[in-house]
Amino acid sequence: GAVVSQHPSWVICKSGTSVKIECRSLDFQATTMFWYRQFPKQSLMLMATSNEGSKATYEQGVEKDKFLINHASLTLSTLTVTSAHPEDSSFYICSARDRHVGAFFGQGTRLTVV
Amino acid sequence: GENVEQHPSTLSVQEGDSAVIKCTYSDSASNYFPWYKQELGKRPQLIIDIRSNVGEKKDQRIAVTLNKTAKHFSLHITETQPEDSAVYFCAAPSMGGSNYKLTFGKGTLLTVNP
């Protein structure tokens, strides 16, 4: 299957700072990438759809000014959590879709805001 | 949008027994149904998927069945082993628009007891 690389795998940051997470498709071009958030023992909740060369589409209830998404190339999407607070601590995971609709996930990033 | 219901939320079986997890979906236009396995702290891994032009697909001990009329699909694991213990997610795409977002079920925690 396709390979999606996400980093960092974990990050600890101070409250009020910003954190950038990168998601790369290594062996295919992904015009669309998806960002999810997962709380312990819960399912994956879609935050936004990242489209190469255009603005991201955010799900209802997700603050676009807080979770900045940039998809500058066909192989890279970034999620920046701005002015992070402890309630933003979570497991963030990206996925990239190849042309056959299959979704492949990055390793995930465990964010802890202290 | 798509609504995916998954049952049961937890499933405990003895090693060697079979395990069945069921999902229903709401969007009759959906035509692709993947299943993911997620071990603790790791990314979801695609284990099997099925397209709507077939009713069953098998890969060694894993099989998926699809009933498009009833809008449900199931994951079957035979001869379960302790390493099958994980959380399993079903998913179905939202067919509206061009992004084919995946909506995930809430997950099933499968425990295989030695």
C-alpha cells in the first residue's frame, strides 16, 4: 500500500505556543489529505480536508483560525495548532487518498500541551 | 452526509474462535468499504476493503461481506489469535462532492484471550 509519513510522532509544548505537524505522501501524489483528531478510546474525528492549491474545508465545530492547514504541494500538507492550550492535547493523524479512494494513514502525532 | 454505526463496541473471544463485527451505513451511493485495525498508540492499518460490485472478499483469516440492499457490511475473523487484539474501525465514504471523505464507525475493541 501507499506510504504516508507524519512527523513529529510526539511533541510537548507550552500553552500559548504553536505547533506544526507535517504529513507527506512518499510514493504517490495526494491531491487530497485529511486531518483527524482522536481522543483516547474513541474513533477518528475528521477535522478538515486539505486540498492541494486551495483552501482547506473544515468540519463543523472546528476552528479554522486555530487549526491552520496548508497543502502547498501534491505530497505535503501541514497542520499548525496555533496558541495551543491543554484542551488541544490529543492524537492528531493525517491520511492521504490515492486515486483509488483508499486512505492511508500517517503515524500520528501525540500532542501534549502543558 | 454519511452515518456509520458499528457494533459491538467491545468483543472478547477465546483464541481460535471467530469474531464478527458489523457496520451499517446511510448513504446508498457509497461504493467502497474499508476496515482498519488500530493497535494502541499506532496508526490505523487498512486490513481489507470491498467495493460494491462484490458481495464478499476474503484474505486468509479475514473476510468482509457486503449487503448493499440492507446497507450493512461485516468483518469476519476466523481462528483468532492474541495478536488480532486491537481496535477495529469500519468506514464508508461520503459520496457527495469530489473529496470522498471517509466516515468511521466508533470502533470495536477486540480482545482475544489465550
